[in-house]
Amino acid sequence: MIAFHLKLRFLGLLLIENASYIDDTDPKWSIYYLVKKMDSDDTKGPIYSTIGYTTVYHFLYFPDKVRAKIR
């Protein structure tokens, strides 16, 4: 999934003002993709179309709680 994200993350820079790349090595980041499964006539199987994606950063709120922030 990292290779897919590296190709897709450039869209954020184009479409969102003041956007920047996230640290791909930080485990506090989560990446969610929204895809649509489309039927295919050939035998290779279904085709998936990317509709959108978001990144979420998990940070400490209190010593025992974690909060998620959509970026």
C-alpha cells in the first residue's frame, strides 16, 4: 500500500492549500482509501477505482487516551 500512496499523495499538494507530505515511517499515521469496485468483462477480475483518501494522525490526548485528527 505504501507504493500506491506514494503515487497518490501528490494530489493532496495540488488540491489542498498548505498541504504537505506526511512522514511515511511514523506509525501514528493511518491512511484510508475509498474505492469503488467496478465489474469487468474480462477474466482478470474486478477493477477498482479510487474515489478519495484521507490521512489520520493519532496523538496523545491524556496519558491514557489517544485522539485521532484527520489531516
